Amino acid sequence: TFSGLKSLRVLHLQYNQLSSIEASMFNDLHSLELLDLKKNQLETVNGNLFANLRRLRVLELSDNQLKTLNASTFASLSELEILSLEKNYIAILDANLFKNNAKLKQLTLYSNNIDDLSQQSFASLKKLKLLDLSRNRLSSLHVDLFEVLENLCDLYLNENELRSFENRTFKGLKELKVLKIQGNKFYELKENELFRGLKSLEELFIYNDTTNYISSLKATLQNEI
């Protein structure tokens, strides 16, 4: 379909009813920088679909029916800066899924079914500035999960099933400006080092509908911010 379009830089395929795409569909699009596939019906993405899109900077896959992603799906996208995967049915993220996406600045994964994250899930994303994990099924977080995200400015963990936070879950996030943890299932914040080191924090969202941790929270904030 797109054979010979070697100078094409932007391709919009959103709002169609695509349920699958042939692995060779984008093979000639060597100059493509933006690919929009949102609001289709994709259930899977062939591991080689993006293999020749080495200049791609923006990839939109939100509002599909994706359940799993092959570890090699984004392996060739070394220039990728924005990746949107929200509003799918993804439950598991392979530990190496973003291994070759070191230039990624924005990663949105909200409204999926993610219930666990490997310690290495974001290990290569040192340039990441926004990470949205809201509206998933996370009940706990590895204490070192965010440690390498030294340039992260926005972190959204709201509306998950988090019951507690390990001591200094947010350590290393020196540039963090916005942190959202509201709408989870914790009742108090006991760790008095939870927010230690967040010297750039400007906005903190913690409100809940059923909480009794306000006194504990007050002490935590007074000690750390």
C-alpha cells in the first residue's frame, strides 16, 4: 500500500477499523517520523512491523485492543521520543520492551491492565520526562523501579490498587515536578522518607475517597518537603 513512499514523514491511520497490519506494510517508509494508529482494533503488533522505521519519533497506538507486546516490537526505534499505549488491554510489559528506546521522553500507559512491573522495565529510559501509569492494576512497586529516571518531571500513578509504598520509592527523581498517587488503596503513609529528595516537586496529588491517613501524611510532609 505504501510502497515507494520513501520521503513520507507523517502517516495518519487513526479512526479506522484495522484489526491487523501486514509485517511488511511500512518497509519502504524510511523517512517516517510520526505514525498514528490510535482508535483502531489492533489486538497484536507484529514484532517486525516497525523494523525499518528508524527515524520514527512519535508512535500512537492508544485506543486499540492490544493485550501483549513482543519484546522486539520497538527494538529498532532508537529515535523514538513519544510513545502512546494508553487505553488498551496490556497486562504485562516485557522487561526488555523499551531497552532500545533510550531517547524516549514521554510514555503513556494509562487505562491498561498492568498489575506488575519488572525492576528493569524502565532501566534504559534515562531521558524520560513523563510517565503515565494511571488507571492500571498495580498493587505494589519495586523500590528501585524509578531510580534511573533522573530527568522525570511528571509521574502519574493514580487510580491503581497500591496499598503502600516502600521506603524511598521515589528516590533519584530529582527533577520531578508533578506526582499523582491519588485514588489508590492505601490508608496511611508511614514512611517518613517517602518524599526525601524531591526538591523540585511542585504538585502533589494524594486525595482519596476513603482515607484515614491525614495525620500520618502531615507528619511525613513536614519531615521531608
